[in-house]
Amino acid sequence: MQDTLKNSFVECRGRERARVLLDQGTFRELLGPFEGLESPHLELQGIVPQSDDGVVVGKGELNGNPAVVISIEGSFQGGGIGEVSGAKIAGALEMALEKNKSGNLIYPIFIFDTGGVRLQEANYGLLSIAEISAAIVALREYVPVIGVIPGKIGAFGGMSINAGLCSTLIITREGRLGLNGPEVIEQEAGILEFDSTDRKRIWDTIGGRQRVAAGFADIEVEDDICSFREAILSAIQQGAVERPRSSQVERYLSFIGSVNTSEVLTPQKVQDLWAESNRYNSDESNRATDNSVIKIKSRGHRWFNLLTAGSNNIGVAPSVLCSDAIIGGKPVRFLAVVPDESSRFPRARSGEFGLEQGWMIAKHIRDAIEADRFNEEKRAIIAIVDVPSQAYGYREELLGIHQACAAAVDAYASARLAGHPVIAFIPGKAISGAFLSHGMQASRLIALDDDGVNVHVMSKQSAARITQRTIEELEEATKKVPSMAYDIRSFEKLGALHELISGIKADEPAGADREVVFKSLISAIEDIQNSPRDLSRRLTSDFAKEGGRSASILVRKKLAEQW
């Protein structure tokens, strides 16, 4: 028993996990606990911070290969990602990207043990996770990004999306991978949808063995340090993966399309469907929807119709609208997610971002990338964002909603890297994984200054349950930490917005409102064309430099000094 525990990778703490993966004597920690880089947002809420903010970054060698290991300490705040911890992860991946670009090979290994965004820092977590995603997609062009999910907590929330972006994903049978935790699904959808006390059902749905068998992870390993090292080495030897799963749109669309939603869906049935999903019905995917007969269902839908007036909706799924247009002489593709009361997936009928939405958004973006591949001018991709949340449901988790979200993230990031100006226009709600998937990879964010425009991690009810606070206590905390607030003006203070447009009738926009938004979009497109293709603008804006992202900027500066 003692030997087993000694060799257990799962039982190691975050720092020890990073150390034991690397060759003996090569581990060197960057921004360790003696640097004193603690979260500046926790003490304000009566929470004791941790000196490394729950993330360990170590450089060294693995079987002689240069590597950087990023390890999340799940015992601190549930492995939640805040501003400092997020900046350490994103900054390390960004440094690895720069080194690989310059010809200095270094392999990134990412150990997940996290519930997602740290709710006490909320929108800082959203920004950080988006920046981590951007770095993963860019890095994969040079080296495999290797994700490891040992067990204990697993990978949830926005970090499950990042796991879904990894080139290779290694997991134990005890590991868990899912967008929404069982407790959150129960809170949002009820105990009949998912009983958070049913441990067997949880592991049958999102456990490591099921995830490998259903195509959402690559390698199942035993809980043994040597086994983890061997699996990681095999991924390194494989080299950069030509088609990571988040870019395999055709196969996953076929997989999702093969599901009979009128029948009970079991884990074994999902495994069987995945094994058969090697064909793609292109005729079905290219059948456009007649936009003229779809009634307006949401604020986002209303704005889509206004901004695309005169252009056809070429979207396939009723909940995903897509239209090509010309504004200011520039070609653009508009995308929006809208309610569909007849959706095959009931948990995504009110505008939520679900399985079909993620993969169809990815399809429409990748179609544009391919069509413009040899064009000197790439069309702009404009995401119209009015998404109340991701879809919360048992079926969604079983079928990998985190992977559908990762597909959309990957597509937006890939378009940006290919030279397409990517803009998110936010006239409504931008909540949680839905916003991470549809909008947060944009080069520029433009929002309406309106009470109905909200940005946040999850509903107040779920946030209160997870943090064990009352809603009143949460609202009191927003007065001290703007990143916890829902209103768009508080989000603006974090420095991510390119423009906040005032004086617009958000619910009943008219032609004059359309022209104002068009002017902003055209200006943003021109601004992007003279800028880097990453998300660095969010760290150089006036709001960011004046305090909105102070910790994020400092962490990156110190990482570069110690690298």
C-alpha cells in the first residue's frame, strides 16, 4: 500500500505533480510562492489568498525534451482560475509560443485539477480562460499541447473547454471532464435532470473511461507516475497533431446528428454512436434556412435581422443564424445564436449555447476560412452576442458540450490567426461558457451601454450555491470587486472592451441605430488590420493599464524576466 501511494500521481499536490513529471534535478519553478504574487481580489472578500495563487509553473526536461509544466492546485479555491492564476497559465503558454516560434522547442504540459472560473473573481476568470484558449490554439501549430486530468476535481467550466482544445488529452479512470458540474446542473435544471449525489451516474457520464471511449479524451492511464510520463512521452513523439478533435467538425456533427433525442441516451449508446461516426452528410449540412419565415425570438435575433437586412440567412440550424454582407465596402460574415423552441435538445431551446450551436458555429467559421484561404482580403467574422448561458443537461454532458464549445473557440481563434478580423458585438447577455465560445475570442469587443447587457460567469443563484453565500452577499462583494458585477460598465473597467456604444435603443433598434453600429464595426475592422492577431489588446487598453488588468500585466512581466 505504501509503495502504491508513493507512486500515485493523483495523490501528489500540484507542485509535486509538476516536479515528478520532469527529469530528476531539472525542475525550476517560475513565480514561486516566495515571489508573493497573490490575488489582490480575495482579501477584500474575507478570503485568505495563497502565495502562488494555486498554479505552479515549472520548467525542466522530460526524457531530455525541454518542457514547461503548468499544474493547478485543486485544494486552493477548488482550482478556480482568477486573475493571477490565469495570467500565470496564459503567460507561460504565451512564452512557450514565442520560444517555439523562434525555433527553441519547448513542450507544454497542462495538468488540470479545476472547477473552472474562480467565482470570487468572476470576469477576470473569463478573460484569463479566453487568453489561455488563444495561446493553446496558436501553440498547437508548433508542438503538441498535452493535457493531463489526473483525478480528484477533474476539469470543469471554462477549463474543460481548454482541455477540449489540447492536442492530446490523458486521463485516469477516476478523472472527470465536463462543462457543467453536477451541482450546477441540478441547480439550473433540477434534480430529475441530474442528481448530484448519484456518484455512479456522474462517472458513467463524465468519467475518464467514458470520455476515452466516446472520443473526448485520448489515453486512459493508471494512477502511476511512470504511466503518466510514458503517456506524455508518446504524445511528444507523435508531434504536432494535424487535426485536433476541436477542429474535426464534420465527424462531430455526424456524431451529434446521429442521436435520437426521443430515446433514452445511455453511456454505452454514446460509445456506439462515436464508433460509427465516420461519415458526414454534406447535403444536410448545406441546406439553408429561410430567414423570412422565422419570427424574431430575442434581442440578438432582432439585431441580426437589422444588421443583415437584404442578405440571406445561410444558416442550417434554426438556432444558428449566418449571413454574408458588405458594410462600408468590406465583406463580413455575421453569426448569431437565437432561441429555437423546437430544438432537438430541450435544454437549448431558449437561446442557450449547446451541442448543435457549438459545432454549427464552428462549421460556418471554418467554411469562411476555407473560402477566403487565397483571398488577400479576408472577410470579417462578426459574432452577435446575446446568449443567456450554456445548456445545462445530462444529455449535453454525455455528448460532450465542452467539446462543442471548444470547437467554436477553436474556429474563432483560427479565423483570427488566419487574418480574419473577428469582432464580437454584444447587444444582450454574454454569460459563462456561452460567451467564452461565442465572442471572447474576438480581436475586438463592442457592446451597447444598456441595462440589458450583462457579462458574467453564471446565474446569481448558482454562484451563490457554489460559493456558499447568499445572493445579497454576492451583490455586496461586487461593490469591492468590479469583476464580480454583471453590468457592462463594470466589465468595461477591466479593459477588454474596444468600445461601449451609448444612445442606442437596444430593444427596438431603428435604421439610425444600425448606422451607428456599422460605423463602429467598420472602425474596428480597420483597427484590427494594423494590429497583432492575438488578444494582447486587452492588456494594453487604457482601462487595463490604469488598473483593470494590473495583476495580469505584472505576472507576464515577471514571467518573462524569469523564463
